[in-house]
Amino acid sequence: MVRLGLATTLLAAASFAQAAQQKAPAVVPGAYIVEYEDSHDPTSILASIKGDATIRKDIRHELFKGASFQFKDLNKADDLASKIAAMSGVKALYPVRRYSIPEHTVHSTGSAVQEVVAKRDTGNDTFSPHLMTQVNKFRDSGITGKGIKIAVIDTGIDYLHPALGGCFGPGCLVSYGTDLVGDDFNGSNTPVPDSDPMDTCNGHGSHVSGVISGNTNNPYGIIGAATDVTLGAYRVFGCSGDVGNDILIEAYLKAYDDGSDIITASIGGASGWPEDSWAAVVSRIVEKGVPCLVSAGNDGATGIFYASTAANGKRVTAVASVDNILAPALLSEASYSVANGSLSTFGFTAGSPSAWANVSLPVWSVNFNTADTANGCEAFPDDTPDLSKYIVLIRRGTCTFVQKAQNAAAKGAKYIIYYNNVSGSTKVDVSAVAGVKAAAMVTSETGVAWIKALQAGTQVTVNMADPETAPKNLNNFPNTATPGFLSTYTSWGPTYEVDVKPQISSPGGMILSTYPRALGSYAVLSGTSMACPLAAATWALVMQKRGTKDPKVLENLFSATAHPNLFNDGTKTYPMLAPVAQQGAGLIQAWDAANANALLSVSSISFNDTEHFKPLQSFEVTNTGKKAVTYQLGHTSAATAYTFANDNSIGPAAFPNELVDAKATLVLTPAKLTLNPGQKKTVTVLAIPPLGLDAKRLPVYSGYITLNGTDSTGYSLPYQGVVGSMRSVTVLDKQNSYLSQSSDATYAPVAAGTTFTLPPAGKANDTLYANTVYPTIVLTLSMGSAEVHADVVNSKGKTIGQVLTFPARWNPRGTFEWNWDGALSDGTYAPADTYKITLKALKIYGNSKWPLDWETQTTEPFTIKYAAKSKRAFTA
């Protein structure tokens, strides 16, 4: 028998005030994953749901024995699920969660890059992400990952791309894998698997694969870090939509069974808890000796404590993103003239929309101030001409591209070109602005030149070109804003149990790689999705160099040799190291990892919070080299990040969190140690948290233990802790948890005493009741909660049960809504009466048996009654 861990069908919605909007993985209504006890015969369990459910996946594996299934009647689903959870031989029951196609930013695309890239393949590796991570030293030494198999769980791979091998199967770069879903799969329909993992319609998996090993047997240049590895493609997404975690589990197990040495996935969703089924399976694969690297996520705007799954799994390597030192751009070529003179060429990045074909118009600008930080952010002046006769030139700045476009469109603008305020160029999307037919971006230099000409009173005429057919050129601009610093979008840890996440950082911002031929062949993208595959490739290189595939050894080596960097908020750099919660151990230095002579026994240390403080810890250091080395031990602090903006805040502050220079004190024993070849010694660490901090604001301190050797080598070990109690943190935002109604798109609270007429029991899906207004439960979690209840309390003050699909377990922070048709979690319906809903959220580290560890909020009273049954009702 197992305790039922059901999750609600709540969907992410608008956020609370402190942080940006948060996205939680949706749940497939009526779908569950059951895990059996290892020795149990599942025949009786499967027989118990025959007729009531269809089997989604039947998984019989040494690492996960279970099945996923879909109940046919959603109104009975949770009652039946509760009965299954109580059956003998059931180890756990999880909801089927849906994870979206990985997010990434497309800066530019274009196949004409091939001619330019080819010039890089004539000598040593000078590709900037490789220089940043020391990958170039492997290639220059002839180490290219030969013999290592890397599985890529993603959108598939365009393996016919010449830089990705040109074929699929034995002897090809992409030599194994499968399509688990089919082109038309969107997450809500039935997958149609086949054996061909081709990606022609999304591009994410093809870009990821190029980062790992692109350009093995073609003249187009160095893109991949480990060009002689073998790739396995496991397609888990169709051309759009999302995927259930049962399919992700199946993909991981297939990759494991196919003998993959490394598994990488740039997929995830808000969590903060390592206990969900997908993360648990990935952790088991690591325990079996296969390193699994997962991107940390792209939700940096939401601030600290926003770890993603399955990256937050135990022993899973979560990879954060740093920005490239260069800003590569694939620019389409067009021309312009000044005062009707000779034509000059320039490059542009087409935006959305992009109807630029045959557009030739003079340029108009709001003003001539090329340092204007808010150019175009205010309504244009009354004497503005009819802008339909111009291309409007606007400087990139503080307000959004859309706001600038709206102001221009209000004066008739149809064509808009933005000029950058930093190096390079990127794609803009103003497709939501009515009247705008095309948008683009040009470099700062181009825009400034045009402004100067306009200021001198001369006309600038721009002759645009169709971006689909225009010649394209690769331009490598210096990244003058954030070179080598943590990407502002990279998600922050730690987990709610203060596990260190992420583990490591890798270049992910502005990365050039392969793209499906149908979408342009090459592209510059940004995201932790790009950082993770490069890290996986470096794992392969170190595997080959050191001759080990042990996940723990590899992670410890990479952690000890990584380079922590200073904090940069996207506009300026601060004189303190970025917190471990943002960068982990720091930027990968793969060659140093491959040649390290000191092996640490751990990759990080967590001292936990004040209530669960673990002040005395230890780690071992082994000399794997051939000479004796003496190490001087020390430590350096990173910035301490306040979780909350002030003592009264509900929910973490948005990025950038307030950082202070508050240092922990570490006593390291011994302070110096000498290790002979093969010798191992233990170092004890006694931690004293920083003093003078406001514990109510939950400051997260961190830093790095340092080991500097007499052989001129240096190693570091990240540590982390929390001043304050995680248990005392408010998890339920009471002000933003209330009752609303389904007819209100803003989800405003309803007045006390509101009456709702609901469909007859079990008839919510009948078309006759399509216009029903339901009571809507609005739940806001300001921090994650391991368990949430929604108790239904009748007019006599008696709790008659919980709203259908509660309790919800392992919940991230965010705001969620759920329309209630009167169904209770035991499969019955609440009778007509006046009710209140009491929402309960378990505190972090809380004991569910202790009433004081629950936070509660009760809605205003409301009345439900049921419509009379009608013979005309039929099911949609």
C-alpha cells in the first residue's frame, strides 16, 4: 500500500507581485503513472482498471516497473486512482505531467553561413564556446570523443543535414534512437511512434546535436565539441505542443537500454522537488553508472528557489548557461543609399512579421539621439507625418519592442527597423501589433550611421530584401554587455530542501549550430538548452581522456576545476562572485578536468538552513598523480542573495535578487595537507553562517573552498547554506488564494454568497452545459509545497471531502486555477448546499501529521445547486 500522491489539473496563470509569471507543468486529467513493487506481479492491478482505463505505457524495466494509464471517466478517475494506490504491490502513484517543447531564443538563421564557417576548419579550433571551455585543447590533441555514445532526448535530429552525418543508422553520426511520438503528436493526442527520429519542423534537437558533434564529414567548419561521438536520437515531441512524463521516462529507459554512455536532455519545468517520477527514474539511471545532464531551465526572471525537473533530481547534473564572449549573427543582406547616391550594403535580422520583399522607402526617426534609452517609448508627437510612407527607425531601449511598435503604428507605420543598443543583432517579434507588416533589427553601427545622415538633413532610402532569399553572412560581433557571464535567463536553485542546483555552467547564450535544412540549416540560439549539450560533449571528451565513465567521478572533476565568475545583472558587473544558486561550481574547464591530479569525493556541500543546520561536514582528497603535492586550503565567498525583498514579502523577489557581501566563516582542518601519489586524506569543514543578516528574508549564502597546490594547480568546491528556517517561510499566499468564477478572464474574487448552478453530476462535459459558470479555485503558492489540500466545508461546518484531484503533491511556486463542478476526490459529488473551500499547504520540511505545519486559507461562502437533468443533453 502507498500513500496517494495526486496532483491537480491546475494550470499556471498570472503570477503574484514579487516575481515574474511562473509556468508549472500541466497535468493530464485522469492520467496516472503507477509504480509496482519490484517483485510484484502487476496482473491484478492491471485487471482492476480493465474497462475503466486505457494503458498509455506498460513499462517493465529493472529501473522502473509500472504503467501509465488514462481513465475514461474523468469524474471517477481519482476515486479509482485512490483504490489503486491502496492496492498491495503498489509502490507509488504519480500524475502524468506535461512538459512543453524546450524554450530557446532564435537570434538568426540562414544556410549561407556555410561558406564562412568553412574558413574555421583549416587550423586549430577557435570556436569561441570551445575556447571558453577548453574544448579546443582536446581537438588540438586529437581527442574527439571517439567511442562514446550520447543519447539526445529532444525533438529529433535532421540527420540528413550534411553537418550531422547525412544518414541514420549503423556507421552514421546519428546511429541509433527512435521516434516515440510522431510528427502530429501535440501532448494531448495519441502518440504514433515510428523508428525514424527525423526533425524537420522544430529545430531544437538538431541545434543541440550540432553543439555536441556537428560537422564530422563535411567542409562547413567546426561547430560540434566532440565530433567523433555517436549520437542516439530519441524524439519525444511532435512539431508543436508538449509531452507527458511517462513518455520521457520511456525515452530515458530506452536510451539506457541502448547502451548510451551519456544522456542529455534540455527539457524541464518548474519544480524544486526531486521526488517526482521522471526525476526519480533519471536519478536511478545515474546510480547505474550513466551520467545524465539536464538543462537548469530558462526562468531566471523568477528569482531564486526555482529549480527545474528533472534537473533537480538527486545526482542529476543540472547545467546553467553563460553568455558567449562573441555575439554571432546570421544577417540577411540588403542595401541603402544616402541622398540618392551609390548603394551600400548592410545586414539585418528579419523579425516577425517579415514581409520585406520589394520594400524600398525612406527612413524616418523619432529623434536623432543615438543614446536615447527610451527611444520610441512615448506616444509620437502630433506633427508626426504619415508613417505608412516610411521605414521607421527606432533604437532598442528600456521599453518593449511591442510598445515601440504600437506607438509607431498609431501614426500609420507598417515597416519598422530597430537598431541595437549593444553589439550584434537579434530577432524581434511585433506580430501582435495591428498594421505592422514587417520588422527587423540592424546593428548599432548601421543605425547610428543612418541617424547621422538624417540629422544632416539628407534622405536615407533603404531597399529591403526578402529574408527567405536574401544572401546571408555570418558576423561575429564582440559581446560587450555580458561576455562569459551568467545568462540572465538561467534558472536559479537551490531546491526547497537546499540541495545545490545547478552543478555547473556552460556557454548557452548566442550559440551558432546546425538547424534543420527546411528551417535554414544553421541558427544562432540562446538558452540553457544550448549549454547542456556542450557540457555533455565535454563529459565525453573527459571520458575518452581519463578512461572513466563514472558519473560521480566526472561530476566531481568538473566541479573542482570549474571557474566561478562575478555576478552580472545584464547591464553591469558586480565585484563579487555570482551565487552558487545561479552558477553552481562555475564555467566548465574541460581540459583541466581531464588532467586533474586531485580528485575530490563530492561536487558540493550544503549546510542546509538554520533549523536543519549541518555545520560539520567532510570530504576526501585523493592524489591521482605521480608526484607528491602539498595543498593550501582556504575559501572565498560568493554574493549572498536575499530571497525576499523585505520582511513582509510573500514570495521571492524577481531577478536580480538583492545581493550583499556577507561571508560565512569556514574552519578547514587541516589547513594544509600533503598527499603522496595515490594517497587520500580527509578534510573537515566547520561552518559558521554570516552574521548580521535578516533571517526573515531568507538569505542564501555560498562560496568556494579552495585548494592551491605546490604544483601550480588549483581546485575549488562550492558550498551553500541558508540563514533562517525554510519551515517558517510562508508557502500559501492567502491574499491571492480565493474563489473566483470561470466567466471572469481576470479571475477576480467573487462576492460572498454567490450562487452557481452546475451541470447534473457527471454531466460537465455535455454540450448542453457548455456555458456553465463554475466556481473557480484560485491558489497561489509563494514557495513550493510538498502537499496541498482543498477541503470542502458545508454549511454546518463539516468537511465532506476534498475537491477532485486533491491532494496535490510536489508543487512548485506559482498561481493556479481550477474550475469545480462539485466532484469530490472520492468520486462522489457534493450535494447542493452552501460551502467554503479551505485550502491547506504543507510548509517546507513540514510534518503532515502536525497541524501547525499547515497554512490554511478559507474562501468566502458560496452556494451550489445542480441543473435538472435533461434528455436533450449529449456528450461532446
